[in-house]
Amino acid sequence: MMGRGRLAAWAVGLAALVALPFVYRDPYHLHILVLILIWSFAYTSWSMMGRFGLVSLGHGGFMGIGAYVTALLWNHLGWSPWIGIPIGMVAAGALALIVGYPCFRFRITGHYFVLVTLALSGIVLQVITATRDYTGGSLGYTPNRAAGNKLWSLQFDDKITWYLIALGVWLFGIVVWHWVDRSMARYALEAISEDEDAAAAAGVDVTAEKLKITLLSALMTALAGAIYCQYQMFITPDTVSGIAVSLQMVFAAIVGGLFVSLGPTFGAVITIMLAETLRIGFGTKAVGWDNLVYGVLLVLFIIFLPKGILGSLLDRLKPQRKVSSAHEQEVVQIARPGT
Amino acid sequence: MQAFFDIFDIYLLEAVINGILLGGVLALLALGLNLIFGVIDVTWICYAELVMIGMYAMYFLVQYYGISYFLAAPLTILLVAVLGAALHYLVIAPLLTAPPINQLLATGGVLFVLQSFATVAFGIDFRNLGIRLPVLAFGDMNFSYARLLSFLAALVGMVVVYLFMTRTFTGTAIRAISQDRQIMALMGVDTKRIYLITSAIGGGLAGLAACLLVLQYDVHPFVGLSFGPITFLICVLGGLGNFIGGFIAAFVFAEIISLGGLFSDLEWGYVLAFAFFIVMMFIRPAGLLARRR
């Protein structure tokens, strides 16, 4: 499907990315790059369902589950992340199915869906805080340092290894994105996002299609959380879970552009660089200022650049966007009771 | 054995009544959010953060400026009402024609702004009003006077809003707009003005809730997160924009939280409420009072 030129561009870009840490070794910049890659993967995971009008604010919950399950299994049971990560992913996937099934089966869309998922991420945060005897609560949690095999414990000290792992995971995300982009599911989901009833009438199993993409998205987000945990070796409920993280995902994906594979990555680059610049600019003395400016910029962005930076640049995507948003509004109106 | 049951029943009754008292404040919060959703068709994700700002306002007015509680309360309500109107004027109004997701995200940005503003301005310490209200003993049961006051004030607040909506011209216009957005503009109603008034009322309700919650809980920049999600669940369960549904749902949730808290930690009450919510979605997906389609 991909043109030869585009394939070559991807190959060259990828080769450059792989070669980068061997040429340029500044640890701080590598650290930022690793963070960008991990978060890009998380944002890409979100946009897998976000691009089909399934706006979830519950992904902070999935990410938190991935991170905490992996860390808890390692600390309390001594299970390697190689076992813990899949278990964390399955747990997040199960939660996605439990919440997703009634939502999709009973046509909970638009504002309703957003609020339900928003509550989901809030509840996950509450649970992590409530089980403070095991998870450390709001104070955060650190996986125990491993004594033996680094590969078994998935704990590496050098940034280059982590850079390559993050690159691999990110690439996996992009590949899955393209796989979905070229699958039959994409057409079904696009039909659903434009008109659910019409899609159902045309023989699309609306509930099953939505559940599939939600499951995929949740699994990948949990993986992102687990990788983030293994890299940072310190997680708090606020950094991997909750409403703030969910909003951060949506914002980055919207800023970058939802409908291109590199859009969320682009969004991650912009938002993380912005946050990091603000953090350094304000220093450690002024706690909170960076977030204040970040929030103001976020609001300004949405008011004045509602189509995202990449979206505004790529003019050709405009009609597609308009159609989906107009229909989203319609779906919301249909689903509202009592009016 | 008989004695055990006696004690158990007393505690149960106490929890049930405490749940009803908690339900008053939750219903107030749900009413404000529902009002804004029903009229303007926007969900303020930062609603609980407005309450947080109101709680800080109460704290500073009472603690630093030594104003009495009952004088500080109207000031706080007014302040948060102005804040609500400003939020609409500055953030929502430019986005009225934007896709719903952008409106949601913009209020999400405001959530960041308010939280970090509170962190910058007030620090992350837990603060409380320092007012100790007496405990009301009724038989063997103890009720905090603060909860009783909150419940009554919340009820009064809701009755006032109800009277405003049904007895005044502006209130009637607000209800009319929530029924048909397009037509009302053609009927000569100034929608911009109505939206602004609605936002101010929504903010005022958040302010009232803040005055009541500050009696029971400590203030800190992230306090909104502890009752924001539950308010959203209440609104969805009641049916977004459905005032009566939200009212009933608030009490149902408050009972679950209160009874859950009786047997375990309060946080688990929230988890139980969420589980209940998921189950309810299977039974009544479009809200408690909605007819099934």
C-alpha cells in the first residue's frame, strides 16, 4: 500500500533514529527522547480509538493499571515484568471490556461516553490511593532494584538500552496503527463514527467492532504504563493515572493531529518539550507555575488552533474532520434523553 | 446476640441518614453541572475545581480576614458565580460552534489552570476552616451538625433554583432554551445573555457547595478530584441535563458511599459506587428516568 518513496523515507528516518544514541550521548537529551517515545506510544494507543470518535478520558486508568500491576507483581511476588506486563495488560483489557461493553451495547456515546470514561480514570486513581498499604498511595511506588539478571528484571541503567527499547515499542505502536488503518475494521469503525444506526443496518456489528478497537487501545496503553514504570523506576498515581494523564493524552493527540500515524508522536514532541521548557524555565522554586502556563496554553491552543498543528498544516484532512465532528454532534443529540 | 444486632442496626441507621445528608450536597453539585449541560450543551470538566476555589475563598475570608461564616458564604457564592460567568465568557463562548470534544478539552485545560493556580497561590498544604460544629446526639446516633446544616442549605439552594426556573421570566427562558436551542433565538431571546446567566447560576451552585463542603473537608489544590468523578457519574446515571434524575441519583450514590464506608474505607465506597454505576448502565443505559428506546 505504501509508495516506494514513503517506504524509503521511513527506512532512512528509522535508521537515523536507531543510530542516534551511538552518535549523540547527552544523557539528559536521551532521557527526554525516551520519554517522548514512550508517551508517543501511549498517545498513539489513545488515538487508535480517538480517531473513530471514541473519545476516552479513561486511558489514564489503563496506563495506571499497566504500571502498578507490573510493579506490584515484581515487588510482592517477585514475578518478572516479562510475566507482569502481560498480566497488567490483561487486567486493563478486562476493565476496558467491562466498562466498554455496556457503553457500546447500549449506545452510550458523545458526552456520556466521555464522562463515564472520565469517572473510570478517577476511580482507578482512588483505588490506587485507597490500597496505600500495598501501592504506597499518593506518595508513589518504586519497584525493587534487582540483584541478578538485568534482562529478567527488565531494569537497565544505561539510557541507550532504554532508548532502543522505547524506540521499538513506539515503532510497534506505529505499525499497529497502520495495520488498523489498512484493515476492514477501519472502514467499519469509520462508518460507525459517522452514523451508528446506518452502519448497523449495513451489517456492521457495532458493539463488537468498538469493543475490539477499545481492547486493543487499552492493551497498548497498559503496555505504555508498564514500560514507563520500568524506565522511571518510580510511579505515583498522579503521573501514570487519573484525569490529568487522560487529558494530557487527548490534548497531545489533538494538537498533533488524530488522523495521521505520526500525529500523536508530533503531539508528544510538542507537549513534552513545552512542559520540559516550562519546568526548567521556572526552576524548582516555583512549583505549579509550569502547569499553570501549560494549562493556559492548552486552552488557547484549543480556542485558536482547534484543528491541531499538524491538522492545520495538512489541509487535505479538513473535509474528513468536518464530517466526523458534525456527525459526532448528531449522535450526541440522538443519545440525549428527555429533550 | 441481641445486643449485637441492636448496635448494628443503630450504626446502619446512622449510615443511612448520613448518606441522605451527604446526598444533599452531591445533588447540589449535580444540579449545577446538569443545568449547564442542559442549557449550554457543554460539560464543565473543571466543575469540581470551581468548588475547590470556592473552598479556598471561604478559608481565607474566614481565617485571614476574620469575617463571620454567614457573611463569607454569600461573598464566596458571588465570587464563584462570577468565576463561572468568566469561564463561559472567556473559554466556552468562543468554542460554542466547535466540536464537543474541543469544548470538553478546553474546560479540561481550565482544570489544569485552576489546580496549578491553587498550588502556586496557596501551596499544597491541607487547610481547614477551624470551625468545630457540635455533634448532634440523637438517641445513640451521632450526627455532625455540619452535615445537617449542609443538607438543609443544599435543599434551600435547590428550592431557590427551582423557584427561579419556574417563577421568573429569565428562568422560563432558560428552560425554553434547554428544550430547543435554535428556535429560542428566533423568538427574540438573547441566548448569549441567557448562557451567561446560566453559567453564573452554575458557578453560584458550585460556590454554595464549596461553603458547605468546607465545613466537613480540608482544602487542598486537588480536593476537586475526590468528588469530581462522583458528580459526573451522578449526572450520567440521572441522565445528563435531567434535573430530577440527577437529584435521585445523587441520593442513591450517597447511600452507596455511606453504607460502603460503614463496612470498609471511604474510598472503597467510591469503588462500590462505580461498580453499581456499571451495573446500572446495563439496566438503564440512558439514565435512571429515561424511557427505554
